[in-house]
Amino acid sequence: MSAFLSPFEAMLDKLFLPARVRAIDAGGDWSPERVEIEQSGFLDALAPDMALPFAEVAALWRAIGRRAAPLAIGKAMIGRSGRDPDTAQPVLLAAAISGAADRVLDMTTAYAGERSQFGKPIGRQQAVQQQLALMAEEVVAIRMAVQLAADCDWPTAERAALAKAVAAMHAPHVASTAHAVHGAIGISAEHDLQLYTRRLHAWRLEEGGETAWSIALGRALLASDENALDWIRNVLF
């Protein structure tokens, strides 16, 4: 784990409690939080004079998603890098989706263990266990796609497209499963689940959904002289 991740997470935990996230979502000013983040130096994570490894910055972006914090924090990091934002932006969105999906999985698993029906936790029902298992698979798939895209000095267009395509493809399934397990309480304004599932849907569509990024990957493959298997090995992995 990066030495920068823990203090960054601690700062986000302090600044973006669910009640504060709700206020910001309602149009509240988050200038005080913005000032504290600026003073922390984290916005310079990709700046030339600091330039953390991209994988470590992607971990910070996952932390943003896990806390439903403003995505503008990650966008500011990209803006200060002085490098091509077009391949970093999809990875930011995929990483934020990954963090939010992690949080949704944790919340759903915990709820399934707490909510009782017919005298036992619903998490002991085989149908619910299957839903949670499939949900966990999708969350891991998103995380792996982000890690692959971030395992470099700067994301390539192809790996960035793959990360966003995978994240966008799985995001609605993660959200729908979470709401299926939670039932009506999950969509209530008072429950925190909707803070994250709304973002899963919004971030899925921002900069294009899974179809757009899959088309971009297909075009890159067709423009190559390699066969599909060699292209996947050499370009994506």
C-alpha cells in the first residue's frame, strides 16, 4: 500500500461524511473542503515535480469513489500533470466506479447479514448468496481492469478504453443487485446506498458508456496488422 493512500483516505473520511455529500449533491458549496485538499498537496500527485506512480494515483481515485467525494479532485490532479488528459480521464472514471462498487458490495453484504426474514438473515438464502457472489465477481473485474490500465507510466488509449468499458459494463449490474438485496430502503433518500449507486450510473455514462469504449477498442484492433490474440497480448497485456 502506498504511503500516500492512508492519509488521503483519512482526509476524505473527515471531509466527506455522508451528510456532507448530501449537502454538496444538493448544490452546497464545498469550498472549505477544496481549500483543505489544495493545502494537503494531493492535487499535485501527477505534477512533474512530484509525479507519483500512476498506479498509486489510481488508488487515490478509487478512494474518491468509495467515499462519493467530488470527482473534480481527480480531474484537478490530471489537469496539473501537463500530460494527455484523454487517456487519464477514462481511468479516473473507471477507478471511481471501482471504489464506489467496492463500497456498494460491502454495504450489501453487511445488510444481507443483518436483515432477517423468516427467522434468519437473508444472506443465508441461496438465491441471495448467488447474487452476492456474482456481484463480487463484477467488482473484482472492474478493479482488475483499473489496475491493468494504471500499471504504466501513463495509460495507453487502449488500456484506458478497456478500463472504462469494463467498469461501465458492470456498474449497472452492481447497482441493481445492491438495490434488489436492500429492497425499498435502498432507494430512500435517508439511506446511504443511493449516494453510491447514483454515481455508478452517472460515472458509467460520463465520457461514454461501455458501447462507445468497446467500439474504440474494436477500431484499434481493426487498424492493427496483428491478429486478435497477438493484439490483445501485446497491446492490452
